[in-house]
Amino acid sequence: MNLEIENSKNFISSNLSNDLKKHLEKTNATFSIDRFEGNYAVCENMKTGEFVNISKDLLPEGCSEGSILKFENGKYIFDIFQTKQEQDNIKNLVDNLFKKK
């Protein structure tokens, strides 16, 4: 009986640890808006590659597919500078793809 209680404590501790890790990964995280589905933006965490749904109500004005968001101090911020950098990187990749050698 004592063994079951100990295993239960380890399970709870493990779940708490996983939840805390996920919360910390989200804090000060950077997301890329992949697409919109209904009332949500489907966003990729640029560090972990994990996809999350973010309510459109929480997004700053002016966001669209491909926009880069930073989660800071409990809110999402549209990072115009990093969005432009990502767009330029993609454009350069596409341009280089079609250059004849």
C-alpha cells in the first residue's frame, strides 16, 4: 500500500514538472502564425516546433499568416522586424532555388 502512494506522488510530481516545463517554454517564446482556423491562429513555437492554437482575440492588430509573435509579460506582441527578416530569408531561398548555375 505504501508503494502505491509513493508511485502516485512520483506521477503527480512528474505531471507538475511537465506542466511547468511547458509553461516556461511558452514564456518569452516566439511563434510563427502558420494559418487561421475558425477563431484560432495555428502557431508554431519557433524553438520547440510545437504547434499551438491561439485565440484571435489575443493577437495584436495587423497579424497575418507568416507573422512572428513574441509572448512577453502575458501578451502576444507582433514582431514586425523579425517578420520582415523571415520573409526576406524565404524570398532569398526561393530566388536561389531558381537561379541557373
